[in-house]
Amino acid sequence: MASSSCFFLFTAILALVSWQAVASDPSPLQDFCVADNSSHVLVNGFVCKDPKVVTAEDFFLAAKLDMPRDTKMSKVGSNVTLINVMKLPGLNTLGISLARIDYAPLGENPPHTHPRATEILTVLEGTLYVGFVTSNTDNKLFSKVLNKGDVFVFPQGLIHFQFNPNPYKPAVAIAALSSQNPGAITIANAVFGSKPMISDDVLAKAFQVEKKTVDWLQAQFWADNHN
């Protein structure tokens, strides 16, 4: 009897640990949990607003995603308009967000990762060369040229990119992401634009280049293309 109880206890603990291992965003335990952005309580996500004061406006945003975004001010020639839980409180605990991405001719959304989300990208206008790289030690590149209406998936946490190869026409895409707050780590910005800076000794060794090359890269202005 004791061994049977231990077995069931072990099974329950294993199930709990396994759930925590695969869980990303917190799962909803009610119909909705609209984020209360005025709360000072710190939780993994956002505290729920009292359902009695929730309105349709909590699930709505006049995002004007049908309107082209300015790409001229971006050094990489792209503009990412992200709709996450910070902009749309009704997304809290629902595990989803989206983004409109505008690409100038020869513009790109540079290599980056989403630490908390898988991304599915749909091309609305133009052509994109896209790809992602697998983890060590293979570092295999999966890439594809996408045209209007095509869809491509970027697995969670893997470095990926999009590039508009057309020198004359812009491109537009919509991305859906499996987190209310997917996060983005742009590789060049993180490595060469960190605050404070990573030691040039470290980066010179890592990239197998001279320190003056690292110093030059760190001196550049690493702008964010997200808004």
C-alpha cells in the first residue's frame, strides 16, 4: 500500500514538473483575464482586472494595421508593429499576439529570436527571403523565398530573419506569435549594442576578429525596428 501511494505521488509530481516544462504563457482558468495595467502586484504576466468592470474596449484596438508604416527612418529598412498584451489587455493569458512588418526595397528584419514564442508569417505583398538556423552543433539553415500568400513557420527560440530582395518594391507581412508577450532579441543589437558593452576581448575571441573591428561595431548606433 505504501509503495502504491509513493508511486501515485511520484506520478503526480512528474506530471506537474512536465506541465511546467512545456508551459509557456499561463493557461486561462476562466473565460478571460484582462490585464490590469494599473496594478502594482508582480506576477508572471498581469493581474486580472475585475470581470465586472471589463468592457468590449478591453478586447479592441484601433491598430490601423491596414496602413503602411514608415521604413525610411530604419537603418535596416523595416518597421515592426507589434500588438501584444501591453497594447491589448484582453490578450492576457491567451497565449497569442501579432505583428505587421513593413519592408522597404532591400529592407530586412535582421536575425533575431523570440524567446517565448513560435512565429507563423504570412506575406501580404511582395517577396521575402526568409530563414531560420537550428541550434548547435548543426546550425543548419532552413530558408525559402516567399511570395504573396505564402506562409512560413519560425520555431520558438531559433534565430530567424526576413529580407526583401526586390530593389524597387516594398513588402508587407503579418506574423502571429504564440505568446501574449513574445519578446525579441535582435542578435547584432544584443551583442554589439548591449549596455554596458561586452568586453571587446570577449567578442574578438568569439568572432575571431581583431579588437578594432569589434570596437568599430560597438561604436555604431544600433536602432530598434520595433514599435
